[in-house]
Amino acid sequence: MSDTNDKEVKSTGMPEEPVRRTGNGKLAVCLVGGGVAWLFHLILAVVLAEFGCVAGWDANVFLGINLVAWMLLAVTVVALAACAAATILCWKEKQDASNRIDAEIRGGGPLFLIQSGLIANVSFFFVIAVQSIPIFYFLGNC
Amino acid sequence: MSDFASIDQKSAFEKTWTRPPGVWGWLSVVNNQPLACRFMITAFSFFVAGGVLALLMRLQLTFPESEFLGPQVYNQLFTMHGSTMMYLFAVPFLEGLALYLIPLMIGSRDMAFPRMTAFSYWTFLFGGLVFYGSFLVGAIPDAGWFAYVPLSGPEYSGLGLDFWLLGLMMVEIAGITAGIELVVTILKLRSPGMGLHRLPVFAWTILVTGVMIIFAFTVLLMATALLELDRAVGTRFFDPLFGGNALLWQHLFWFFGHPEVYIAFLPATGIVSMIVVTFARRTLVGYPLVVAAILLTGFISFGLWAHHMYTTGLPVFALSFFAAASLMIGVASGIQIFAWIATLWGTRPVLSSPMLYMIGFVFIFVLGGFTGVMVAVVPFDWQVHDTFFIVAHLHYVLIGGVLFPVFGGLHYWLPKFTGRMLDERLGRWSFWLNFIGFNLTFFPMHIMGLLGMPRRVYTYPAELEIGGYNVVATAGSFILGAGFLCLAVNFFRSLLRGEPAEANPWKADSLEWSVSSPPPIFNYFRFPVVASRNPVWHPVKERSDEQAERAVEAMAGGPVGWRATLACEPVSGRPMSIHVLAGPSSAPFLMALGLLIAFLGVLTEWYGVLPVGLVFAAMALVRWLSPDEEELKMIRESSVPQRAGLPVFVTGTQSVGWWGMVSLIVVSGVALAVLVYAYFYLWLFSPEWPQGGLGPPGMAVALPTHLLLLLAGGAAYGSWVYYQRKEVKPTLGLLVGAALLGALFIGLKLFEQTRFDFLPQDHAYGSIFYVMGWFLIAYVLAAVVMAGAMLIRLRTHEWGRPGVMTLHLQLTTMFWGFVSAAGAVVFTVLYLASRVLG
């Protein structure tokens, strides 16, 4: 179900106005977006660190930082951005959902998932940040 | 309040849910309650066996340089002890507990796929019997519960490892099917009003655990299959001399192995949340935080696996990420612990046995968590790896984190299951014996490990001067055993002389306490309507949802003659359809038996038995899935759907079956991903690829063959499109096309394999090349059979009449979609990757 204006009104006596629902896609991004970002960060970090070091990519140094570290920093920035995007989406949906009619109609389920997702995404942001700390110990070489 | 409107209605409804009589009826049971009890009893029996093995190990280790058992027997003991506890007790018991409680907690009459519950149990039982069958022939597995290669490979181990691998494969299949069931049931079969925001925390943990099982157990299933292929067929996945890689096994095993401990831990935390709330007499503080923590744990647990491999020589840079992740998972556990403390804060909890176990859990698990943070640090782990420090850590987190909540949960829920209260005095005795015995056994092991006592070694030198610690540990282990015995005595005593239990002896808040103790076999005569997270404490005061009330009223005490429950929208819990539940059948038992026969064929090297077993299993599956026309007629003629205002025959996300097929596709996708990972892993660590001096594989046969598969998938999808337009001839024609193209694909693929100038036994490249092809062939074969079955049924189908056919064709099309996509992946990996990346 996508995020659409739905002219159907439930028999609750509420005024007839379009009901905007949180789409399932947005709910899914809210709930697992941070986790997926974290997972990709970890997998890419491990793959790049393991194979890059074994392949000797750390011999290439730019501005005092080896290529493997640069790649890992880039991956970290992307993962943090993805996590932040999921968090911001969650926050916006939470603001909307708190005021929306469908929060009552659908019994608060989406609002709860958005709240839990928000907490999870903030936590994953923190976890990704902590997980990137080792990179700074290997800036020179592997 | 009487649950029944009249005696006749009661009888007719009960008859719908009872099993057929006799032994065959006992084999045909599909109701969640008896199957859950069987799961728990069987798992506990294995627990007792594993405990006895542990006591024997302790006796061997009591004194230095003891020859009480000898090294070979000791290796067998620690292998079977670990394997029993991890594979045959922890997860199966918790799955059994969930199978009993989840339908009650969410307001459902059974699990989503009752016959799959039965199949899961029988497969688990047969798998466990294969494990322990090794004792009968003196071929006991001895390579540890983790079975590292090359020790577990064909060169260094005997028949015992085949028992281990094949038994484990059956247990994994049981676990995966139970996991799928639990996920689909929780998402789709909740009572009206039970949105995800009102789901009991135990159900949240089971939901996340179910998803974890689908991923983790599938990886292990594939890994064990590859190892068995190395042993039985001579493939080279893990043989470095032929281009294989021993570390590949470790990566695959621990990718399962670490989530496995959280698969056991998370449901235990769910138990704690339920009990703490009851005894604090207060709703859980920080419910959204706890749910977020459960999600965090579920995700992060998949990112820790290499912390079991710190000493394997992986680059330190790579290890550092796992170290960071291993530290971070403590945050998630910490959130839950603080939520429990906050819930208890300021209350005066009743310290009866269940609550005592919860306090014991917090104490022991937190200590285990401290040592977990210590061993997450790479240099520290390098010192204590393979010592008794690790043994201490793992037992603190597993016994503290899993067993104590399980015991507390048993004290809490056994009155519901049996209708009899446990004796409180015996309960306290068992708690204190367990608590003191546990700490006496395992705390000294921290010191023993730091002083250098290695694990998995049958004795130690007297010069280490740790004999005293070992004497204390052994004494503690027998006290712990006494604690378990006390619990067992309490259980049997309660069955014989226990005080009858009320429906809600603890004055708890969740739905299972709203029915009698024990509950009726159908769980709910009338579905509850839920309006809060604590539905028994805060029941619905006024009718608010007319549609839900109408559905509940129509389904009260009905339908009769066919089994059904309400299916809901996954997020809100709003009823959307009536889900038909499969009735009693011996097919699940027979299918499990067929699998057992097939595996025994491999075990005994009577390979002719393998296809016999597989065909037997396939025939049982056909019987399982064949619709009961009489039942369909009853459903069509029933007035219940009309009165409820809900459809029965639905498709897409409304259908429970759709979710089941999605789960099957996810499992299959993970299995394929394991093979893809293995391909690239072997390539990366191989000096040449393809190995054996081969060039890139030829595409003259492969390209058209794989295009055929894509066409077949397209034809299957086309048949679905035309079916929906009710155009008979195109539907049938395209289905025939899909089946024929699929069969042609299989023939050409097999022909191609006869033209290769290498064999799977030649090198790891050959092994992965052939096995990926066989994987695809097996899936295409299944898809062809499904298309064929649909063709047969469509010949007698009444077009335009609502029925189950629409859903089945949709599911067939979905499966074909996966198979086509899998073909594209296999082609890309095997034929293009080495050309492009070479």
C-alpha cells in the first residue's frame, strides 16, 4: 500500500477529509533502515579491510591516509547518511502520525512502529559511529 | 462465564478440534498444544542426557592427570554435550514453549500451518535420534559441537561425524519450519485489536527470533550439506590441498553460531519481561525501547561471528570491526535490563519461584555479560581463547541467560499447561540449589582459565595447581544436578498431587491467563478483542470496532466441521479474512520419515535408499498439500464467513499462504547466497581461478539453457495473468509451456554437466560449479512438479468460483519467479563473473 490520499472515511463521526496513511514502504524503512545500513557498513568494512589489506591496497597513500582507510571512511559516511536519512524519515512520520486520523483508525500500530524504529535508528547510528573508530587506528597502513 | 451457548454446539465444536482415535490418530495430531508439549518433553529429555554427559566430564576433570575416561571418550562427551544443549535442547525447547504460548497470547486457535508444526516436531525427533543413534553403533561424534575442518573432514574423522551432520540437518530443517510458522502466525493470526503496539514482549522476541532462525539456520543447513558432500561424494569445499578453504567452514558455522546464542537468549528475555510485569504488578516501563532493543539485538547478532575466530589469523583491521560490534551488542541487552529494573523500581514484587529465577538470571547474565565485554577485546581474547575462561563465560550467559528464565518460565506457565500448581517450597529449593550449584561450578572456571587450563582437553597437569578449583567445580555440578532433579520432582509431584490451578493464579496480564488451566484444545471459543498491552488487566470496556465485533460473534464456537481462525492485517491487527487451518493428517509424520530414510541411506552408504526416501517424502508432501474436497464444500456452504463479513479465499498479502511462500523464498534465497558466498570466498583465496588450469566456462549450452529458464518463469507469470482474466486456454497453455521449458532446462543442464572436462571431486572450483548447478536443477524440478500439479487440478477447476486454486496458482507463480531469478544469479556467478572480474 503506498502513501496515498484516501477519500474513504471510517464511521467514527470524524470530518470528511482525506486520510493520509503511512505507507508500508515508509514503515519498513523506518523500522529496519538503520539496521540495513549498519549491516552493509559491517559487511563492506570487513570485506574491504580483509581483502584490501591482503591485496596490498594500503600501500597507496593519499594525504597520509591509506587507500583502504579512505574506502572505509567513505563507506562509513554513506552508512551514517543512510541511517540518518532513515532517522529523519522516522521523525517526520512520527510528527505526522501523531496528528493523523489514521493513528486512531489503525489503532496506533504504525505510530508505535515509527517510535520503535526511531529509537532503533538512533541506536544504529551510534553503533555505526563506534564501529568506525578502529579505522582511525589504521590510517597509515593495515 | 460459560464459553458455550449449548451442549450440542460445544460437542460439535470440540469434535472439530479433536484428533482421530488410536495410534494413527496420535501420529496425525496437528494441534499446537500437544505438539508443543511433545517438543518440550523431547527437548527436556535431551537436556537430561546432555546433563549426564556434563557430569561425566566433570568427574573426569576433578583431579589432575585423571584417566577415568580417557581422551577419546572425553572428546565424544564434550561434542555430544555441546551439540545436545545447543541443537537439541535450547532452541527446540523454546520453540516448543512458543508453539504453546504464542497462539494463546495473540488470540489464535492454532499456528498458521498446523501440519508444518507436526512435520517440525517429527523431523526434530528423528534428527535427535540420529544423533544419539551413534551411541548404538559406537560411532559417537567427537569433533566438537562446531565440527571444525579438517578434523571433521573425511580424512580425520569417521562415521560419527556423518551421524552428527545428518542428524543436525534434520534438526535444522525442523528449526527452520518452526521459525517460519512462528513469524507468519505472529504477523497474521492475531485477535482483533492486537496491533503490533500491543503485542506481548515474548511474542516480539519470538517474532525477531523466527526471522533470525530463517537466516541463521539456513546458513548452517547449507554448510553441513557442503561438509557432508565433502565426506560422502568427495567434493573439496573445505580441503585446502584441492583448492578448498578450512576457514570457509568457520565463517559459515559462526555466521550461524553467534546468532544461535541470541536465538536462545532473546525468547528468554521475553520470558523475563512477561514474569517481571506480572510480579511487579505494573506494565513494562519503556516498551518501545525494549522492542527497539530486541530489534537491535536481532540485527547486531549477525555481525559478531568473527569474534569466535580472533585467533585464526584474520587481519586485525577486519577483526577490529567485530570487536566494536561485540561491545555494542551489550547496549541492547543493557536497555532491556534497565527496563526491567525500572519496572520493578518502587514496587514490592512477590518473590515466588518464577521471580527468584528472574533475579538469578539478572545476576548471572550480567556477570556473563561482563566477561563477554572482556573477550570482545581482541588482545584479551588471544590470551583466554580455548581456555576455561571461555567455558565460564558461555555458561554464565547461556545458563544464566537462557536456562534460568526457562526454569522461571516453567514455574510460571506449567500451572497453565497442566492445570496444577507447582509446590512453592520445592520451587525455592530448586532455585537455590541451581543458583549455588551453578556459581560453584562455573565461577572457579574463570580462574582456571586465567591460570591456563585449556578447554576440550581431557586432563591437565598437576603443576598448574588448579586441582582444588576443579574439585569445587565438580561438587558444584552435582549440586546443580540436584537442583534440576528437584525441579523434575516438583513437576511430577504437581501432576499427581498438585493443587488445582485457577485460570489466572498469578493475576497476570496477558491473554493466555484469560482461558482455563489447562486451556481448551482450540484455545479460544470466542476470540478476545484487545484494547491494551495488558488485556486481562485492562479489558475492552465498550464496543468500538463493529467489524471486529461482527467477526468475533460469527466465529464464536464456530465454524463446525472445519478448523479456522481469524487472520489479521499485520500492523494493526484488524481482522481481514478467515484462515482455514489444516486438520489432522499423518502426512507430516510420513514426510519426516521419508527424509529420515533418505538420510539413513547416506549414512549407511546404501545410496539406493536415498531416492526411495526422497520419493516417499515427496508422495507424503503431495498427500499433505492435496485439498480436501469435502472440507472445501463445507467451507463454501458455511454461513460463518458471510456472518463475519470476511472472505475465506484470499490471495496476496491478505493470504497467510502468501506469507508462507515468501518465507520459503527467503530461505531458498539465503541458501543460494551461501553458495554464492562460497564461490567468491574460494576464488579470493585461490592463487588461480578457475582452478585446475581451466579457462572460463563455455556458454554455448549454458546461455540458451538459462534463457529457457527465464522464458519458463515468464510463461508461469503469464499463466497467472490469464487466469485472473479467466481465460482458460492461455492459462493452461502457458502452464504447460512453463513445465516443458523447465523440464528442457533440466535435461540440458544435466547434458552440459556430462560435457565438462572436470569433476566435482577434482578441486573446489569443480565442487562449487557442480553443486550450484544441482541446486538450481532441484529447484527447477520442484517448480516443474508444481506446475504439473496445477495443470492436473485446473482440469477439474470451476472457473470463476472462489476457491483455493487462485491462491495456489499465485504461489506457484511466485515460486517460478524465484527459480528464474535464481537461474539468472547462478548464470551470472558461474559464467560471467570469472570473465568480467577475472
